Amino acid sequence: MTRDEVERAILDEEAMLEEIARLLEHQTPLAAWPEPARTALACALADDASSRAEGWKVTALRRHLFGAAGTIPAMDPRQAATDLDLRRADRLRSDLPARVRFRAAMFLGDLARG
């Protein structure tokens, strides 16, 4: 990747991070989320991490967003995840807990239960 491509990728990841933080803060129902945001969060919460460190990031993100025993709603993406989705997911696992309050996504589990 060139320097410009790296800078654009960082800006894209930051924009997605901010968008998802805003959606969570406003308690926007998952059905109203843009597909790229749904896919990125679904990938970030997926339990198929390729390394032990990524697995711990998934666990930490789940606990931060939904609490220790929180219900994680089904968020199956409508399409297969791309490399871009996976990069966004990695950024979410790393930085989303610092951007949103503890249990910020509990409402998503509540909506899933009806």
C-alpha cells in the first residue's frame, strides 16, 4: 500500500468507528443501521478470531458492549466479509470500548428478545 492508501484506510476506519459509536449512543435499532456498519460490528463480535490475542479482544468487546451475561443479537451480515470489513472490525475491537460507555449495546439484545 502507498502512503496515501494507508492514510485513506485509517480515515475510513476512524469514520466507521465514529459512526458505530454514534449509532450505539443514539440506541438506533440494528435494522436501521447501514449495512457496512452492521457487517463491521458483526465481524468484530464474531468468535472466529485467528489468534489468541484477537480472541481476547472479541471477548473484551462483547463484555464491554453487552455486559458479562448480556445477550448478543444475531447480526448475520447480508454478504461475505471483505478485507475492508475485517480491517474495520479489527479497529472496532481495539478502539470501540474506549469510545462508548459500558453496556452501550444492551438495548440491541433487549430488542432481539422482543
